[in-house]
Amino acid sequence: MRTSLLHLIVFAAPAVAFQIPAPCERFFCAAAVVATLACSDPSWADSGEMKIQKGGASTLQSGRTISITRGVNLDGSNFAGQNLKGVAFQQSIVRDANFKKSNLVGASFFDATLDGSNFDDADMTMVNLELAQLNRASMRNAVAREMYVSGSTLFEGIKDIENSDWTDTYLRADQQKYLCNHPTAKGTNPVTGVDTRESLMCP
């Protein structure tokens, strides 16, 4: 059954609320400290969104479990300023989403499509970006320390990395070269005080 309503997921204390537009069918169930967002539109399988599938991934933080079902279509979602520490978004479609100023420490975007998403001013320390693609994504002022990136993580087409800090994020040689040659590879991170090019170990 299609719906155009905004869905609100509310986690147990400390209270965290996510306002998510509904470009697709969604339902949520919450019980005490568990919140799960899931999609159940079988037509996605026919639309080429092969990452959309059933299943779940969870994280434990401060004694509470948060689960965001993997393979969710979160296109256009607004997570700005939210505490998303350790939350799993793996194998999800997360295009043109807003993560500005969010706490994403230890979050997982394994095999996620992040095209056009906004990570400006976000703390992305220890984020898992293995197999992710970030075409048109913006990471201006982002703290991108100790991120886990594999040989298949694609930064080609990224929009902005000015003032970002990549300390201890070990990039494949061609990806490092690409980022070092990016016109926005400059500036100093406002949180850590680290020079962007220095953190990328640019020549």
C-alpha cells in the first residue's frame, strides 16, 4: 500500500528522531530500545535497484540497539545533525541524502550508493565505505579519519572535499591521486586543525 506520509523513527533515550521522506513504501516497528526501518516494495527488484533486499543490520550503542534494515531506499532522506554513531546503512541506496553535521562515527555504508549526498561538517571517523560510491557527494569540512575504504571504494565525481581531514584513511594509490588532484583539495579542517592535503599525503 503506497503512502506519501513522513515517517518518524523514535529511538529510546537519549531520544533521537529521524524525519525521512517516503519515496517508497516503508513501515517501522519500535519496541523499547529497538527501532527498525524496512522497505517492502517488490517492484524495486524490477526497477534495477538490485541492492534493495530484505535483511537487517544492527549496532549496539550505550546499551541500546539500533537497526536499519540493509537494502533500504533512503534517497533524499534528511539526517542532518543526527547522532548516527555506529548505525548501519550497508547495501542501501542513499542518494541526495543530508548528513550535514551528523555524528557518523563507526557507521557503515558498506556497498552503499551515496551519490549526491551531503556529508559537510560530519564526523565520519572510522566510517566503513568499502565498495561505496560517492559521485557528486560533498565532504566539505568533514572529519574523515581512519575510514575503512577498500580498493573498490569510488571517489570519482566527488563534489567537494575542501577542509576535510583524511588522517589515517589509507586510500588506493589511484584514489589518493584523484583526491589530491581535485580542485577542492585544499584548506584546513575547522575541528582538527589538520591541512587537507597533508592528511591525504599529497606530494
